[in-house]
Amino acid sequence: MTFKPTKKDLEQLQALSLSPERVQQQIDHFKEGFPKSHLDAAATPDNNGIRCLSDKEITRYEKQYRTLGKDKKILKFVPASGAATRMFKDLYSFSSTYFGVAGNFGKEFPEVKTFLENIHSFAFFNDLKACMLKADLDIEDYLHRGDYSTVINFLLKEQYLGYGSLPKALLKFHRYGEVQRTPLEEHIVEGALYARNTDSTVNLHFTISPEHRAGFRKKIAEVKQYYESTFGIKLKITFSEQKHYTDIIAVDEQNIPVRDENGSLIFRPGGHGALIENLNEQRADLIFIKNIDNVVPDWMKHTTVIYKQVLAGMLLELREKVFDALHTLDNRPDKKALNKLVRFAKDELNIMVPEGCDAKTLHALLNRPMRICGMVKNLGEPGGGPFYTIDTKGRRSLQVVESAQVNHNDPQQEKIFQASTHFNPVDLVCSTKNYRGRYFDLRQFVDPQTGFISKKTKGALTVKSQELPGLWNGAMADWITLFVEVPVATFNPVKTVNDLLRKEHREG
């Protein structure tokens, strides 16, 4: 299908900074689909795909971070745009099923039963209680007589506490006596503990949705002075939103663009992969990336802080070696020196170097953005994992691969997928500057063929949507990549509200 925009369509595209050619490319992706990843092997400690550090190495890299991190600009980059709606999926289902007093619903909604039995344990309970009291309602009375739907509505609905429409960043996750903290605040604390610059500045960048910008600003205004005085830091917090030109057109099952009741084209955000544009705008020597909901109370932070410093120290040490190698390559090394650099690329950076590689080729292989990704042992969490893959040019490299990218109908590919021992917790330390001190254009290192197509029902219509290559897989496909095992204790995401009842999210 050829996209033939109307005059109104062209005006809409211009407002979004999208070209008709880009939309046509998106439609072609819907028609043709995205090629599946070609897995060569699961990346494991046994085949050097994942490095397991000794106690001696951990101590050394911690020290390297303190030494090599001096006078470097350090930044924490936190994707935080998503609303918390999915956290409360079971509560929404319950409240749409039961009105007033609910009877024996435990078998139908076991997660809701668990939530209600433990409602006093949540950090947001006092806020919920106060919200109902403003309406002259006693939460204890409603809980006692089983009018749970009213309590849940006060928690979720926008005119009350509004937790269903707020971003996860602004929900109260943890309790410290009479004080509660949001994930936004926990990331501030983490920044103070491992991402402090030499001048005591802590740089944090949150990617947010435009409708939540006011809420973020309000929260930061409330807490900024407290955390600055508590930790002796100066906070520099910035925000950005996904670029509209990364939005993806929605189509029906015949790949024809879907329109709303006003005849306008429907576009959807391009997913996490769109954030490569936001990351590309950041100016720092070292960038930590971690999801907004992967936070723990202070008593659990020690392991996270250690391993963040370790990964950063390892990256800074390797980056210095890479920069030295690139300077050597600029000076036309002899064969012996070149062979030494080839061994370094293979042994320490896990780069596949072609036979008979010359200085120019090796220079291109080394002059790329770098990332070290923490990997945890796979305990059954859904999501991506570390693999060796082969691209369309026959190049073998380490990649984070999602299940949706794998051809599960191919027995050999499925066997490799099932052999994976580790899971991607989104725990990255990145370097985006080259050896001459200039920033890479990160958009040049994206694999545009790594995307996802999903289907959703909109009334009687099935609508197809598309996601750009994920930030930590396709969007960073051509980076120098290393995987390092980190403890499971560093990975404690909150995907459902009841995850907050786990011991890792309770008071110590």
C-alpha cells in the first residue's frame, strides 16, 4: 500500500516533524514485518559472554571508579514516562466487576484479596485514608463492611488520589517510619550515593510524558532542598519527552492507516527505543541508565551502589585502553603492535575481528559508543536476555534480545533461547564520547531492523502498532557491548502493586 497523504494529513505530519517518506517506511515495516534475530549462542559465563568478577576485581574496579571518575561529568538517565496503570490491572478488573459490598471474591481475584489484606502496609495508605476523610468517609469502616470497590476507586480515580493515572515515579513506594518516598526520590538518593560529581553535583535526567511534567516539577520543588542538605549535594534535574517525530502510525489488519472520529491519522509513541534521541542529547562522560521502578529502600541499596561503581570503574578503565588503542592506530602501528591491539579487541572487548584486519578496519571497530550491561541470573522473569547474534553481514556480537525477536518455531533457535542463563535488568553504564572528546551521534549505531509489531483491539477494529528498536537492544545494537553478572539483589522492579509487599520493598 502506498501512502497518499491528504492536505490535512500533510499539515498533521508537519506538526509532528514527520515526513510522508518516514510514514511510508513505517507502513512497509507493517507489511513486511521485522526479521527475527539470528541467535548464535546464549551468552553465558561458560563461553565468555558474561564476565563474573572476582572479589579482587570488584575491589579494583571500585577503586578505579573513584580514581578515573574524578573530574568526569556523571549523569543518571532514568526512563520514567510510563503511567502506573498496569500496576493496578487487577484492581481495575475488580472495581469494574463489583460495586458496593463484595462477597467471596478471593478465588476470582486473589491478587486483590492480597492487596486488601495488606493495605495498611503500603506507603500510600495514609494518603488514601486522608483522601477518603476529605469526602467524610472512614476507610476502616468501608474495609470492615467489605465495600472494597469504593476504597479502590478512591485510590485509582483521577479526581481522588489518582494513582491509576500518575507515573510510577510519583507514587509512594517505600516507608521510613513516618516518612514515605517515591521512586523519583529513591533515584535522587541513589545518585547521591554513586553518581556524585567531584563538585558534589548530582545530575539526573528523567524522560517523562508531557502531561506529567507539572507533577514532576512540583515534587522536586517539595523535596530538593531536603535531599541537598541531607546528602551535601547540589541537584541538577532535567527532563525530556519522547520526540513526536519518533511516533509510529497505527494501521488496521490490511495495513491501511487508522483515523480517529475527526479523520486525523492516529500515531502512537515509538516505545523505549525512541529514547535514543533523548539520550543522544545528553552531555556527560559517564551515563548510568536504570528503569524508574527498579529501586529499593536504603537498607537494600548497598549492593546496588557497589556494583554501579564496579561497572563504572570497569567501563572507565576499558575506555582508556580503547582511547590509547585508537591513538596508536592513528599513528600507523607496525604489524606486531596491530596484532596486539587485535588481541585486545577480541579478548577484552569481545569484538569479532575479521581475519587479516587492517588498522582502518580495527579503528572503526573500536571507535564506537561503549556500554557495560549488568546481567542477573534468570529466575523466570519475562523479558530480554544476553545472546551472541549474527547480523545480516555475518558479524557476531553480543546483544540483548527480547523473546518477541526470536523465531520460536525454529527448533535450533528455540534451543539457544532456552539455554539462556541470565536476564537483562536494564542496568547499564555508558560512554558516548569518542577518543577525541566529541560526542557520537548515537542514531548512527541503531539497527532499524530490530522492531516489534503488536495488535490491539479498538472497539470492533484490530489496530496494529509498532515499536522502535528497544533502547537497550536494537537502539544500541552497534555499540561496543560487554555483559557482567550482577547480584539478583540489584534487581527489584515493581510491575504490580503487590510487588511492594515483597521484603525487598519493606522497612528494614
